[in-house]
Amino acid sequence: MNNSHNQFKRCALALSISSVLAMSAGYAQAQQAEKTSAEEAQIEKILVRGVKGSQVASINTKRNSDQVVDSIVAEDIGKLPDTTIADSLQRINGVQIRRSAGEGSTVNVRGMPQVATLLNGEQFLSAGSITTVQPDFTDIPSSLISGVDVLKSPTASTLAGGISGTINLKSHRPFDLEEGWTLVAATEGTYGSYTEEVDDKTSMFAGYNGDKWGAAFSATYSNSNLANYRNGAQNDGWWGLAGEGWAWPQGAADVNADGDTTDTFFSFQSHSAMNRFVERERLGLTTSFQYELSSTLTLTANVFYTDMDQFDRASGIVAHNAWQNWGWFKPDAATEVAPGFYALESVDLEARGLNAYSRSEVDYRESLNTNLQLDYDNGDRFKGSVRYLHGKATAERTKNFADSYLNDGLSQVGADANFGNGPVAVNPGGIKGLPITQANGQPLLGSNGLPLYYYIPVSIDYRGEHPDWNIGVDTGNMANYGLVSTYSEHNSDDEANLDILRADGSYAFELENITSVDFGVRYAKRDVTRFTYDLVSPFTSSAGKTVYAKWKDPASSLPDTGLSIAALQPFSGLPAGWVKQISDFGPVTGLPSAGLYFIDPKVMDDALGFQNALYGGNVRQKNPADSYDIEEKTSTVYTQANFEGDISAFDLPFRGNLGVQVIKTQLNVLQNILGATSVVTVDGVDYEGISGTPLSDAGDVITDRDYTDVLPSFNISFDLTEELKLRAAYAKTMTALNTDDLGLGLSVTRTIDPNNSSLFLAQQAQSNGNPMMDPWRSDNFDLSLEWYFSSSGLLSLGAFRMDIESFIETGTVLRSDIPDSDGVVRNTAVPTQTKQNGQGGTIEGIEFGYQQAFDFLPDLWSGFGVTFNYTYAPSESASKDYYGETLPISDNSEHSANSIIWYEKDGFQARLAHNYRSKRLQYPVNVWGQADFGFWQQPTAYVDASVSYDITDNFTVFAQGTNLTEEYEESYLQWENLKINQNIYERRYTLGVRARF
């Protein structure tokens, strides 16, 4: 953890602690709770306790809203119904989630991840989503949140930002509490079926609601260890095609013995089985103060702080082809999924490499959001507020890798080291293996009459539920292992600052239909800085030349002497405690029960310390292609007319709103240009960079642009009866792009000027970021019918459609701002391959929801209740699959459903929940320009359960089980037979106790 991280943490903690001290000293400041409409003010205030209370509160929120909204209300202070915010959100109609190490992390609404997240109605900075629009809830403790609204049809007064929906997180405010003191504390322990460890979580809440002022403070701390095994392809995208006519080392080969050499097989670069665990340490603090300065003025102050340290550690056995022949296998079982095209289901590999791979990814995330607000309401027609918010978030990530060999490297792929006495194997103690043979079993010899190369025999059968391995050499001798390559790359320091000033007002009218007009102005400035780097170490040759290298590998050589840059590193020579024997690879079978040897990933958590322990003097070398600075300024004005009335001919009351929001966005994007060479500057001296060291920063491209969005919205609801409500809505929505899509760097190809040998002219370029792209935009339509047949009963049916203007795709544009090597722009039409706005698509579907408490039944049966919802959301994009069929929008499942059965009676509560999501397209894939595929994830179904019992009015014991069926995620490419990988999650059990006073 570096100094900036510690300083930010100390500042945040100091602010939170000082806020608590201010509370106890009586300096509490106040915030007026959001004013409810006249109709809502007459609804009996419900104190939310228990499952039924939360159901009633969420139904009331939906019923009384002027827009299409669904809600989750905490069952008590600090108690959302699931482990994470995202886990709770998946219970809402039309919401689909993604998981990180088994915990809900990111959210789609109606199939789109372009979802805005608000905190108490305004934008905030989450450290997990500095560079993305998509929220990441892994670093936000759920116990800090009192409820969540999913706004599916916006109003003009709602901050724009979500193309398919907006998520509004709500924290506790003291004026929402009962008068006097409210104290809540909880502690729990969680056991994982694979980790076999007990994790802890502690949370507390203290709030006071007085006559003129109120204060609240909450804190939560947790430490989780989560199983996250992965098997199959080591990395998505590391795959290719193997044609019988060319991919095998002997040339044409009839590998499936069908009498021809015209077949093609899908081939991986590497197969793996990973022991992988994620450790998350979370801290969350909130303070909230409300003070009535006068009968008309209320002052509000809020602080929301989150901190998460995450350690993602993996150790895995990897059989690979060393990026050599793609035909490095003999099919044991293969299915012809298309004419002449085969998916391997069981395979005998001729591995050119067998690696004991270790990796540690460490994230330090912090965010601090503050809010200061002044509300005015004298009970007359005008009321208003002024609000200032400031947010700061940092995210620091390091990635540390160690590739250790069981094979010697030289025999299989010619990987040799040279220290002045001739070439030797990079892992001299490694296994040689077997000599390569042709498909017919005959020896395959080189020009010297010796085997062309040797291989390690590995067999993998993917036909069962989980892979079954068989390694045909002895892996139990640590003398065969050697650390060959180590590196730390794709590290990043991200930082963002947000400042917002807004003023809102509302004026009430005594007109026939117009009840009030809302209006407001808002100015926001957000700065995002992304600095990515690799760690590079100095190596000096015997001739005195010093160079810097990222990949520290004895197969890499110094440019002047040709000798190896890195030393041989047998496991036996590594420091004590570095090597760990592992036999746990989750549900994968067939691997040696005694285990294999790996560098312990925990040793690698300190990336700089680990690299320096092996090769000293590491420095950060900026990776300009992935570094940028973006400043975004938005100026917003809105006006909204709120109306209600009655169509007298039909005795049909209605209410709604009509408005428009206008947003002007100004962007300043600084991208880096990649140089032609790699130069590392240390203490003012330039050194040559070799062995993967990033290319140098050759200058900046700065783009200033602005655009304006006019976003009309209309919501109307008809009270067909007192219980039956019909809604209709239209809105134009807009979502800003991820900053990576705007700011990732530019690499330029330049050729020498024939008239000036010192000048290189820009000819073509490639950019992974395009600051000229427009934001996501969509026209959204909603229609729903809702039957509120009791205070705790709801039956609803809705239809929706989103016409999305464009998707991001790769194409070529002509840029007029790319300079030549001397910084002068001469070519004003440089062809540049980049991301750009492409053809759009549609999502349309239906949502069905039903929830009811069976309190009308006699005796014990009256404690039962049920919730069920289903969403059908087919979609179309511009992408095609292998057969030319239109693919859906990425990450959208056509079908999703939730079922919850709950029981609450005499202090006992129980809940059984089932969440289903049909297959989803992860993204379209093109392999080598030869074939388009859909990369799919299989359907998933998660089952969770919880029980609790109120021992007294103040003490509750509870138990919870998540992922009770040990559901996992499995991916395939186009055909289910063509399995790619599996992510394995564990079952988790929780026991705890809560106290409330």
C-alpha cells in the first residue's frame, strides 16, 4: 500500500471520526427529509421491521411514484435481504447481475449495463467504477444502505445517466428514525464450503432524532475469503483454429482418421485448472446530520466513506503450446458441430509447456463522498434547495505474475539460457518428456535425424460436469520445478474527483390540472486520471551497458553480449516460505492427490517487494497506451410540469409529469501517443528498454469537444379503480461512455521523409480510445398495469421497448490532428483504426410481477408470503454468429425470473429464494478473420435461504445460506460442445446475532 493510499485513508477516517465527535458535542447539523406529496403525507407511516414490513414499504413506493419504479427496502436498519446490494437488486423485475467471486457485483437493467448509480438522488463516486459507467457494488457494504430504488422511466427532475435505468441508493437519515435514540449492532460469521474458513462481519448504527436536530452514524467492517476456481481456457481470446492441412508439425495430417485432411478443429493456446481465492476486507462509514435552522430552513450534511482491500490470488497448472503449432493435440472425442468443423470434448495434448502458474492481483479502493444541502419550505407555494457535493475516489491495482516450469523448456521449444558457457535449458531440472510423433504414430525427426522436439503428455476430458485431467509425468518432485519468468504488468493508479453544485425549486399552482412546476440548474465537473505502468528492472552486461526489462526471463538476452538477462531460479533455491504445495483445484478431477508445487501467491501481494527480491532496482515504466486524463463538465437545466386531473366522461383520475432536461457536456481528453522505441528514464538518464518494456510516451493528443442532449420525458398514470393503476411513459435517455472508450492511447506508424532523413511522417494509427464518439442514447417506452389488491399484494404486467441509437464497434476514421515526429501536423487524413459509434439495436420485452402476504389465512398459515417476477427481454444487435444469425445485445439474458417464499410469525422469519437467468451472450467473437462466433454463458440458477428468530424484542439470531446448490458459471463458443471455461463458486453459511434498542 503506497503513501497516497495511506494518506487518503487517514484523511477519510479523520473526517469520519471528527463527524462523530461533532455529533456527540452537539454540533449536529440537519437535513430535511424529502418532502412527500400531499397524497403520500396521509399514508400511515410504516416502521419497517421484518419481511412483510419491507414488502409493504416497497409496494407503497411503487404505488405512489409518478414513474415506473421498483424498490427494495431494508428489513431493518443495516439489513438488506441479501449479502450484497447487487444480490438484493437481482430480486427486482428486469434486473440481472454479474458475479465476482460469487458475490453480486455489477447490474444490468433490462439487459443493458449502461446504468447510472445515485446516492440519495445525486451522482457519487464509487472507487470500483472510476472509469466505468456500470456500477460495481463489491466495495460498497450493503449494511450502509436503507433501500434501493430502480427507476426505469426517468423524469426531467431525475439526474440523467442511465440508458436503461437508474439505481438510487438511499442511506439512513436521522429524521427518518423514531424520536429519541436508535441503536443497532450485529455480528456474524460465514463459512465457505471450499475455503473452509470462518469470515467475520460487524456492523453498528447509532442515531438520534431530537426536536430540532438529528444525527446518525453507521459503521461496518467485514473480511471475506471466497472460492473462485477457474478451469478450461487460461484466458478468453487465447484460442485459434487448427486445420488438418497446415496446423500439425508434420504438415497435412488426418488426425481424426476420416480419410481426408480438410477438417478444422477449434484449438486453445492453453488449458488450465486454477486454485483461486479472493480475499476482501471492507470498511464503510457514514454520518448524517439534520438541523432545523428555522421554521423554513433545514441544513443537511452527509459523509459516505468506503474502503476495500482485495487480494485475488491464483495458482494453477497450465498445459500450453508455447504459441507454436496450433495442432498440438490428438482428438480422443470430438463432435462435428458444423460441416468439417469439430469441437474437442476429450483430447490428448502434446504440451510444449507445463507451467505452475501463480498470480496475485491486489486492489486498494477508497471513496469519500460528502453532501451539504440547504432546503427552504415555508409552507407556501414555493420550496427549493441548494446542494453542493464533493467526491473523491482512488483505485490502485497491482498485478504480479510468476511462470514456473515443470518441463525444461529447451527440449520442447528451444528455450535456452546463456551465461557465457553455451546454451542451457531455462529450467535445467525440468522434465524432458516424450519425442514428438506424427499423427500415425511414427517419429517426427528434424534435419539432424533427432526428434523435432519433445512434449509433456496431458489428457483432458471435458465431457463430464467438470474436467478430468491426467498428466503423464511425475509432478511430485520439487526438483523438477523452476521459476523461469516473472513480471508485473498492467498495474494502475486511478483517481477521480467530482464537484457538483445544483439548485432546485418547485412552485405550486391552483390551476385545474397543473399542480406544480419543478425546475433546476446543475453544474458538475469530474476529473479522471488513469496512470498504468509496468515494473521494469535494470540489467547490466559485462560490457557495462545497462538496459531495463519487464519480462525477467533467462531466455531473454542483453542486446550487446547476447547473454541471459535473468538467472536460473530452481524452486530449491528460493527463499523459505515461497513455495507451496497445492492439491485443491475445486471440482476438477484427475490431478495428483499429493498436489503440485507453486510460488505462494500471498508472497506476491507486494508486487514491488517480490520483484525486487528477485531482481532489484525495479521502477515504474508508464504504459502510455493505457494512460490518460479526462475532464468532463456538464451543465444541466430542467423544467417539469406536474399535473393531475380527472377525465370526467369516464370518471378516470390521472396524474403525471411532462418535462425536459437539457445537458451540455464539455470534454477535454488527453491521450498519449506511443513512440517507436522503449526508453526508460531514471534520475535523468535514458536507458534502452527490452523484453516487453512499454514503448515510450511520444507526446499528447488533446481533444476538446462538446455536445448537447435534449431529453424529453413523459409519465402518466390512470387510476382505473382504487386498486388498479395503468401507467405509460416515454423518455429519451443518455449515458456517458466509459472513460477507457474515450481516453486509451494512440499508436502511430511513421515512415521516413525521403527529403529529410531525420523526419518521420505519420501514415496510419491505431487507437483503443476515441474521444470523438458520442454517448449512448436511446428512446424508451413503457406501459404497465398494476393491481394493488391488498396492502401487501401486487400483481403487475408491463411492456417496454428501448430503441438504442448505436453500439460501439471497431472501424477506421480519418484523423486530422496526428503530428509527425517533429510535432507538426502535415497529414490531415491519417487512417486510424479505432472504436466508433456503429449501428444500434433494440430491446423489447415484458415484465410480470406478483407478491402477496397470505395474512388472510388462518393461524400459522397467515405468516406465509410469496414473491415472483419474470422478465422476457429479447434483443437484437448488428453482430452475427457462425450461421449469419443476428446476435442479441451483449450481456443480456432473454429470460430471467425470481421466486421467493417467505414466512414470518411470532418472531420467526424464513425465506427461500431462487434466481434464474437464461444464457447470455458475453460478446461476439471473430477468430482470425475466418469465422464469427457467439461467446455464451450457460443459464444459471442460484438458491439462497435465510432464517431468523427474535429471542426478545431486542435480540435476534439469524442464519443464512447462499448458493446452496453450488451453482457455477460455464462458457461456450457458439456450440455447447465447445466448452471454454468454468468459474466455480462455493456454498456459504452464515450465523449471526443482532441487537436493537
